[in-house]
Amino acid sequence: MCFSTYQIPMITFECLPFIQLSVFQLYDILKLRQEVFAVEQKCVYQDCDDKDLQGWHLMGYDEKRQLLAYARLLPKGISYPDYPSIGRIVSAPSARGTGAGRLLVQQSVEEMRQLFGDQPIKIGAQVYLLNFYQSFGFQTIGEAYLEDGIPHIHMILDGDRD
């Protein structure tokens, strides 16, 4: 299980199941997701979708305990019947261009392997980030689709990447 804390230059990562989140951590997560997905991207959608309750929450904090990066890690059967998934991948606007997003995805994949074993991971990526996710080994499957008015595409990262 992933109750540990990780120090990566610039960011300290914590990964916790929903039940272990403090009210302050949950507030920070929802605030960041709303700031980027609802306000910045002007996307109206149901963010609290009950998947949070069944997932693990990877939080990346700076030295002042500001949430800079976040991802939701879900077991197989929650978002996709045959795959565990990473979702709600987000970096704070203040952290953009610092490598925080790259660290977040790397740490997300490591946590997924620890939590759910060495199996393929599926994401629904915003199309404009296609090259970013491909740089980690994710490969597109299927055609692009609209989700909440934003073009997305499904991508899979195969297991056994060592």
C-alpha cells in the first residue's frame, strides 16, 4: 500500500486512499481541480463523480505545502472495465513549465505499479497533450472524442516497462 511520502526535487509526493485524506488535503485537491478544469478550461462537468471514494490520490506539494500537482489513481473496473487508470491529472498554473507535470506522471506510473501491479494503464488524455503522454510511452487507441466539450483520446501504457 502507498501510505508513504516521497521527496523529488521541488516536490514532495504523498499518495493516500480517499478515507485517509484530511479535510485540508481534500479541499486543496478540489480547489486545484476546479481552478484548472472548471475555471481555466471553462468546462462545466460533474467533478465529484464518486470515483474519488474508490481511488488513491497522488498529491505533489512544494516546500510551503502548496498543492502543485495532483492525479487520481483508480483500480481496474472503476473508469474502465479492463484497466486501472490515471485521471484528473493536473498541475497548478504556478507550476507550469517547471517539470512538475512530468514528475507527476512519472510518480503516478510508479504508484500505479505499486498499487495495482505491472499491468497496462489507461488514460483519457486531452488531445493537446498527446505528445506529452507519448513521451512516457503511452500509445493512442481508437479515435479522438469529445468529453465535456474538450477533445480527448484514449491512451494505454503497457505493463512491464523496465
